[in-house]
Amino acid sequence: MAQPEEIVDPAVLKAMAHPLRRRIMAELRKAPASSTTLAAALNENTGSTSYHLRELAKHGFVEDEPALGKGKERWWRLVKRDLRYPRRGERSPEMAAALEELTNAQLAEDFRTWSRFQAGSGDMGSWGDAVPYSRGSIVVTQDELREFFEAYLALMKRYWRDDVPADAREVLVRFIAFPKPE
């Protein structure tokens, strides 16, 4: 299981924030791939996917999948990481700007994905009804909120696995908690 890892270098966030790199990582969540198969799936050229894979590898987001490579063809897999960000008061201005850009892009992407799910859920069979939803609030101390978050992550990590059942499907899980503005 991946250990918590705090990102302190804005360059790492910038590597994650690039739109094509986010799309590459999303494809690699499904299965390992080569730059050629990624280029076809993402309607990009292989030079571009190859470059961005090397950039992602430089920052530890992807790694070689040697079992699949044949000859000069290089296959990649996503590295499962438990990434954490510095607290607001500990972020440099550059880190704060990079994190805001990444977070805004991720939230916009999540909204687009949710909208696509809503529009197509009728064609998904029983998976179209598999949408647990909860919205609420809790009254906690900062320490309790950290404990709550760690418990959530521990629960989610129980389902990180390489041996995926045949009837399993990727399910997007999002967690956001913040103090209610006064």
C-alpha cells in the first residue's frame, strides 16, 4: 500500500496539471499502455504521448511495465501514490498558484465527467443505478477532521488492487471537506 507522500515541489504539480498528462494518467488507470496505444486512444501523435510519458516518469507518476514491452516498444503503468499537499499556511506562492490551477482543472473535469455519466447512465444497465450519494456536515476539531480524512483514505485503499474481478468497474470517488464559511 502506498505511503502518504507530501508534494513540496511546484514542478511536480505542474507535471500533474498538464491536460494531456491527466488524460494519459486516466487511460493508464484502466490498463498499462504504450505511447502508440495511448496516442490512438487519445487522438494524439506518438511523439507527444512519448514525451509526456517521460515527463510523468521523471516525477514518479508512471513506470515501465517490462512484462508487456516487445523489442523497442515501451509499455507504461500508472504508479499508485498517496499524494498529499502542504497546508495552506505552508505553501509558497508558486506552490499555491500551481495547486489552485490543478484543483480547478480537476473540479472542472469532475463536473464534465459527472455530466457525461448523468447523460449516459440509462445505457449502463445496473451500473447506472450504482450511485451512492451522501451530503452532510459534521462538527469536528481540526484533529478530528484529519482523523476522518485518514479513515476515508484507509477505506478507499482497501480497494486498490491489481487483481481486479471480472465484473468490477472503475468507480470515481471524490472527497471534499471544508469549514463552512461564516
